[in-house]
Amino acid sequence: MARTTAKTAQDVLMADFQTLVRDTEKLLDHTKNLAGDQADELRAQIQESLLRARETLQLTEDSLRERGREAVTATEEYVQSNPWQSIGIAAGIGFVIGLLATRR
């Protein structure tokens, strides 16, 4: 369950960022008709920023996926080696959430 939720959140974040990059590329393409040195300089700066953003996105995506896998593996190992403690922790958290929910 946690693995699916984390993966979904990562996928949504990556998809949103990729959409932003694509939209910026479209904007760059539409500004090709603009003339002048300033427009050319602006387009070059945007192109460079997009390239850096793509590289950063790829590195971040790889890092998030790896950290997510490590967290899931560590959690699964802990739960398998300490099942009763895991049940106790889950029950305690459920009790606190129940208390907080009834106060409203």
C-alpha cells in the first residue's frame, strides 16, 4: 500500500514537471517569430534552463525511486523481523488517530 502510494505520488510529480517542460518548449517554439537580439538571447537562456531542468529532473527521479525502494525494503524487513512490535505501533497510531478524530 505504501509502496503504491509513494510510487503514484512520484509519478504524478514527474508527470507534472514533464508537462511544464513540454509547455515551455511549446512557448519557445511559438516565440520563434519574434525578432531581435534580445528575443534570441531570451530563447537561448530558456533553452539552457530547460536542458538543466531535464537533467535535474532525471537525477531527482532516479534518486527518489532509489530512496523509495530502500525505504520500502527497510520497512518490509523491519515488519518481517518484528511483527508484534509492528502490530503494536500500528495499533498505537490507530488509537491516537481515533482520539484526534473524535475530538472534532
